[in-house]
Amino acid sequence: MFAWAYNVVPGKGITKGLYFGLTIYLISNVLLATYYIGWGGLFSGLYTSSFVGAYVAIGLVLGALYRK
């Protein structure tokens, strides 16, 4: 997926990976929160942000290792 979105994400190297990881985190967090809120769990939708470190780490590794 990173190779597909490589030209769209701004930045260079590790910064590009960081932006990619944070974008994927934001998208997945919004999707999960709307799912929880849709089923009536208003406050459980606020607790979906527990894996931000994993997305940032994956983005940094992809940014450092990926060469176009």
C-alpha cells in the first residue's frame, strides 16, 4: 500500500513514512470510532486511539527502507 501511495504522500524519506503512518492511523481511527458511535457506544468511540505508536513505527520503518 505504501508503494501505491508513495507519490501522493508529501515529504522525503522518514518524514514521508511518518506522514503515511499517521494518515493510516487517522483513517482507521475514524472508521472504528464511527462504528462504535453508530452502535450506541459514544464513549467507547473515544478509546480507539491506543495503537498510535504502532502506526508511527510502521510508517517510519517503511519510510526508511522504501526506495523508489
